[in-house]
Amino acid sequence: MTEFSRRAVLGGIGAGLAVGAVGGGVAGARVGAADAEAGTAATGAAGGTPSLGSAAVPFHGERQAGILQPAQARVQLAVFDLVPEAGRDGLRRLMQAWSATAARLAAGEPAAEFDNQVALDAGPCSLTVTFGFGASLFDKTGLAARRPEALSPLPDFPGDALDRARSDGDLWVQIGADDALVVFHALRTLQRQASGTAVLRWQATGFGRTPGATERPMTGRNLMGQVDGTNNPKPSSPDFARTVFADGPDWMTGGSYAVYRRIRMLLDNWDNLPTDRQERVIGRRKSDGAPLSGGTETTPVDLAKVNPDGTLAVAADAHVRVAAPSGNGGAAMLRRGFSYQDGLLPDGSPDAGLLFIAFQADPARGFVPVQRRLARGDSLSRFLRHEASGLYAVPPGAPEGGYVGQPLLES
């Protein structure tokens, strides 16, 4: 079994149940298809009964967990900034502590310190903890010469309305699990361990469909009601590793780069559109996700097909056309997004949308060209607001006894 499929199977339940926004910033590379061939139900100790709570994903390994696994039902994103006096030594001690704690929690064991027993009665619930380094971290730790070129700041995109207080930052943490208390407990434990070394800059809470909520594993829907996740790169594809995992510098070989975008959906405006107009905006049927050019959900979109009246079956500004890899130099990334809902805005509209997360070998060849094209010509952009952003180097996994980032921090 390959590394990709082995770790995805260990990721537990919910094949193809990851949720992201149709286009919410980038499509043509979607969560779900990579998962559909991977997830399996965990087996409980008694009589082979599937158990949601007993699914466990090892923390240690060649890749960090939380990249290849099916997206869980809950996610907590958190970004920390180092305190001025922390330096490289403080960061090294923190990553050692965080890695040890994440390994214990992923195995369903209590943390060695600061465990408040919130998740005492739960199993690991497919818990994954993924760490990333922001560009600002390298200057603060005397490692500016080791900062990868691919970690250069993302460019400004037309229509961005970014809140910098909820963007960027030194240390990115992605915590996913199929139980909300397990996620909260992990974040609270890591936050307490960071005391005196790093302070919380921003956090975001997201959700996807709970494994087992549908009669059969299937691609999830986003908050616009669209089937979303059809065209994500598959681990079985020949160019999957080249698309998702970096080949340098040395300490990043086998790691990846995570782009984060908080994308609010203008749901009141969207829901007022008739279904057929929503479908024209996306380029797919809402009922089953099939392209308007015909076929089923997984049928490749025929961008050349015309209707009997001579019009394009998939409109010139439809999301699936603008985001298609064929129109973006083959650009692709592995999406692993989650929905969010944070109450109401002052005008009474819902503060809800997508926590967009995409892993790629190089953002300049993955996210950036696609987002530039979407910002210029995607009809879906009228219903989206990009409100926060971040880019993080996600190092490769740590071996038993090691910690994430060790080749960088001890070189």
C-alpha cells in the first residue's frame, strides 16, 4: 500500500465527505475526490462494530497528518505569534512539546501536561494536528536565510477585503477531529503549552458533514448547497506528489505549502437566485453536481459543448470554466476546506462561508494563477468576500522521537 493510501485509510471514516465552497476562491482542485478512494470506517474492539470515536491517525510519519486524510467533521484553525524574547531556542522547545502532545492526543491518550480532561471520555476521533510556519517566523528566529522562496507573500487580488488581524502570523495550527470536544481540548492544551513563548493571534472554527450522516459515502455540499469536491487531485494520479509536496529546500522536502482564505458567502443574495441561475453561475447541476455539458458528477466538463440555440452549455464566466486547469496552465492544489458560521453581521446577513485550505508544492504555480483568473472573470465572485488570508510552510512529518521542524531548527 502506498504512503498516500495507507495514511488516508488510517484517517478513518467519511470517504468523500469533505466540504469546501464551490469555487470559494479556487476550484478545479477540490476536496473530496482524493478522499473518495481512501476513507474507511474504523473498527471498534467489540465485534467489529464501526466506531466513530476509535478511528486514529498516527501523528508520526513521512507526512504530517491532516493533509491526505479525509476532512473531519470539525476543525479548529489557530495562528500564534512568538513573543519577542522567544527566539529560535523557544521555538524549538515549543515544537518539541507540541509534537509530543499531538502524538499522545492522536493516539487517544491524555496529554502529559495541561490536560483538563475535557475529552476524557472520547477516543481519538480521527484527530490530526498539522503545524505550519509563516514567513514572519524566520526573521524572529534568525532563520531568514532559510526561508523558502515559495513562502513569499501572496499578491493582492482584486476584490480582497482582508482583515490583517485575522491573517498571516508565525505559527499555523490545523486541528481536525470528528468530535468538537476533542478539537477544543487539543487547542486548549496546545495554547496552555505555548504560554510564555507564543500568543494566540487569531482562530477560526469550521465544520463539515459528519461521517455516517449520509446513506453512502458521497461528495459533500457547501453552504450554497452545491456538491463540492468532485475534481480534487487523487493520490493515485501520477503527478499527485509533484502537485502537493515540495522538493526543496532540504528541510522542506516532502512538506507542503498551505494557503488559507476566510471567504464569506453572500448567502442572502445567492439564495434569492433561482436554481437554474445558480447552476449557470457554477456550471453544474445543483441536484447531483453533474456538469451542464452532460453526464454525471464525475463526467469531465465539456467546455466546447453548445446548446441547440448555439449558446455555450457552460457559460463563458461559469466558475468551472474559469477555474479549469486547462485555462490556468495546469495549476492544481489539494483542497481541504471547511464551512464556518459565526452568527450575524450588523446588517443582519449571515457571517458564514468557507475556511479555504489548499495544500500545494508551490503557491506561485498552484493557488496564485487560479485566484488571479477567478478574481477577474468568475461570475461566482459576485457572491463571495475574501476577508482573511495566510500562507504557511508545512514541514514534512516527524519520525518517532522527533518533532515537526527539527531539520530546520537544529541545522
